[in-house]
Amino acid sequence: MREFQQIFEEKNLSQLFISLDTIIQEAQDRKQRYTQKFQATQNPKIDSMDVDDGAEIENSIDVLDKPLMVAELTPDKIMASHLRAIQEREVIMLESALDNATNAYRDTLSRLNDSQIKIGLHAANLTKAFTALDELVHHSQTMLTRAEVNERIDQINFY
């Protein structure tokens, strides 16, 4: 008995037992809260109109309030729980990349629209220039040659 007492004191088991009692009490409290919330969702009086309310109550149950069924934990579930943080970081990075790509797309679209407007103005200016050039070509074709001009000058009597 004395050896047991000595080991008990060396390992500070009394403090560990108090800590264990606290953990057990917290687990029982969580189980009780979960049971109460779960029973609220299992109300037989809920009709089709109140289904959303039941789902709302079920969704309000805190993950920590749900009992942990250790026997149901598979390696896949354990890995999935560890991968969740990685997946959340990946989602944040992907959302950031999407935002960056969206902003780049908007900038590019804005520049394309500006370029389209400028191209339209340049096309209108070119159309005006070609119209003026056509008129000049037409007038140059209807002009008299130098020989015809000299002949007409000779026909005019200045005296």
C-alpha cells in the first residue's frame, strides 16, 4: 500500500485524476447538449411546412457537441480531417487567383473596348481621306491637259 501511495505522489496522479474528471464532465455536457438539440430536430409534430426549421436546428449543432465515434474513424476520415486545413488554404489561394484573373480580364476587356473605339475613329478618318482622294483623282481626270490649256489661252484675244 505504501508503494502505491509513493507512486501516486511521485506521478502527481491526484492532479491528473482531477483533470480527467474535468474532461469527462465536459464530454458529458457536450453529449447532453447534443442529445437535447438532436431531440428538438426529431419532433414528430414537424410537418412539411416546418422542415426548414428542423434543418436549421440541425445545422446549428456545434461540431464539438456531436459525439465522437472513435470506432467509426477510418484512415480516410482521419486524413480528410487533416487535409481540411490544406484544402481551405487551397480554396483561399484559388479564390485569390480567380480574383486576380477576373481583374486582369476586366482590364484587358476595357483596353480592348478602348482600342475598338480608337479603331472606329481611325476607320472613319481613313474613309474621309479616301473619299477626298477619290474626289482629287476625279478632278485630276477631268482637268485639261497642258496642251489643251495652251490652246485655249491662244484662242483668247487679249487685245
